[in-house]
Amino acid sequence: MLLDTATYQRVLGDELRRLRKQRGWTRRDLNRRLQSDISLQTLATYELGTRQCSVIRLVEICLALGEVPHDLMARVH
């Protein structure tokens, strides 16, 4: 089975954006809840699926959103 990375990144980004908006948060709101210093532009590129997100960064974003990383990845997959 081949992995379409562009589609996967886009679907992952869509899911991250959905979770953020579901909470009524702006990107700035999410950014304030992160441990790392991630720019708002970087968060935007993750949500748009135009930039790859490391596993550690993805886990950090999931924890800030109160989401179990495994559950998020299961939905994306």
C-alpha cells in the first residue's frame, strides 16, 4: 500500500483545525497552551497540511487540545 503523504498531511491538518475550532479557539489561543514556542504561521501550515509536523510536536498539540494522539491518528488514517 502506498502512502499519499500530501493527502495524509492535509487530512491531519483538517483534523487539527476542526479540533481547535470545536473548542472555539483561535490559533493564538492554541499557541498559548503549547509548551514550545511555535509561530502562528507554523500552526497555520500544519493545519493547511503544507508542512510536516514531527511526532513530538503533534503530541504536544494534541495534549494542548485535550486530545489523545492515538485517537487523532486513528481518525486520520
